[in-house]
Amino acid sequence: MTLQLHRPDGTGGLVPTPPAGRSRAEDWRKGLRSYRWRAAPLRNSEMNPTSTLAAVTFWVVLAGLTFALLLIGYGSHFWR
């Protein structure tokens, strides 16, 4: 219990009260944002994951291109 959240009630007890200057309805995250930079709220990239098909396609295409590059390089005797 702190005096920041509990104020004397005049009869010897403490009454919970919100901090001065702020209402409970106010979004506490607004106090974390820099008004100087007008930063937009950060998005969570994990909420929009890459689809499985797109990820598998990417790696298969990358492996195919790598294999083709190696075949062309060794076939033309670029790498000896």
C-alpha cells in the first residue's frame, strides 16, 4: 500500500484513489509513447505469420537456383 494509490479519508483510514492527473479510463500506453516523434503503435509481426505454402515455395526455389548455379558453374569449368 502506498500513498500514491491510497489517500487518507479523514477518519484515520485509507481510501483507494487514482493517481492525480490521470483517469482510469486513460490508456496507460499513451504515457509510454514519445509525442516528440509521433511514433505509431508497433505492430506485432508474429500476428501475421507467413503461410506454410509461401515458406516452402521460397526454400524450394532457393535450393533449385543454388543447385542450378552449381551445375552451370561446374559444367562451364568456372570452378575447378
